[in-house]
Amino acid sequence: MITALSSTEFSHRLVAHRGWPQRYPENSYAGIKAALELGLQHIEIDVHLSADLVPVVCHDHHLIRLCGQDNDVRLTTLEQLQAFSFHEPGRLGPQHYPTKLMTLADCATLIAQYPSATLYVEIKRKSLYHFGRSTVLQAIDLALKPIQQQSALISFDIAVLQLAQRQQLGYPLIPVLLNTQQWYDKDIKQLQPPYVFCDDDDLDPAQNLHAIPYPAVVYEIADYEKAMALLARGALRIESFCCGELIAAHAAHVAST
């Protein structure tokens, strides 16, 4: 176990997955700002395009779960989308009503207020397949220009990262790996990623993460002991829906030792 991390050092090893969904609607302004105010320096979001080609911060292409609307974000204009409330009524009830959908440009404005923060923009495959990689990448690049030095592009879709590399857009290009075979894939190697995102389920429980080809950000970790064990094994960072709760657990652990 890693026991010598200060509270600040521990928070800097976390990636806020869609903001702070344990307390706020995912990918919301309120949740992302709350994570930043906790001192988190790594924020991950999801991006689709609206029907009028505006990048919006949204995980699902279909909106039933997020706002109870039988709409496809890709077939709905920004004006129409911003009339809905993205408060996740099924999971969180009415407590966060109304929650406005955030554009990527608005998210960039928020991140710019925290110069030490890095924004990881996951480019969703459903929009890539619907609009085409070039169209999606161009729209995202335009929205991120004000915070280019604070941004990284991530995706399960390796082809869009390869396109960004060919276009020399200047962002770190970070693949999300689907399986352990991809650790040694030549297309991944050519991207020269500074690190990769991966699922804990794809890792051997005894694996020394210092020995794998790239530093690993391990995602969807909610348990504090598991997070600490992964860091001790060599994980670069831990991505979680409940970073605030992990920070509180670490503070309690430090106080008890």
C-alpha cells in the first residue's frame, strides 16, 4: 500500500470521470466545477456533436437516461437540447433540476479558470460514425483552441486519434484500450501516447503495472483500498465517478496513521 501520499498528492493522482457523478449529474457544469474546487487536476468528459455540429458534453447519444427525452443528441439542434434538463431524473430524482447541457466551448471556459487542470475529451464513437471523423475532430479542435495546452484527446476509436496525429493538432493523443492485446498493437505504438486509459478488468490482478508498455490510467474505480492497491502496483492515475469520496477516505486514512 502507498501510505506516504499527502491529500494533495493523492488528489493529483485521480481523474474525475465525467466530473463528480456521485453527487451531481454527469458531465454537468456543477459536477465539473465541484471536482475542480476539490483540487482535482484531471477532468474527463464525453463529447458528441449536436445536429448543427456543436460539440456538447454528453455521454449517451440517446437522451432517455440523462433527461427523460426520447431524442438522439446527434439529430437535435443545440437550441432544442438546451431546452431539456440533463439532471438524470432516474438516478438522482429532481434535486438537480434544471441542469443545462454544457457545450464543449463552455467547458473550456470553465477549465481555463484553473490553469493547473487538464481536460481529457473522450470523442464518442457514435458521433464519429454518424458525422465522420474529420467533421467531429474539426468541431472539437475549434472549441478547445482557447485551452489547447490544457487538453488531451482520448477515444476508443484509434482512427480518429491517428487523424489528429496526421493533422498535427498538437494535443496529447490517448487511446482507451479495449483489451490486453492492444498494449502491443503497432497502431497504438505509432501514436506514441504518453499514457493510456484501461479497464481494471483487463489487468492481471498480480501484474506489475510498471512493466507494461505505457503508463496506465485505470478507470471506474470506486473503492479506496482498490485505488491504493492499483497505485502501489504502478498505476499512473485512477479514474473514478466518486473522486470526492476517495479523497475523503484518503484523508481519514492519513488521519488514522
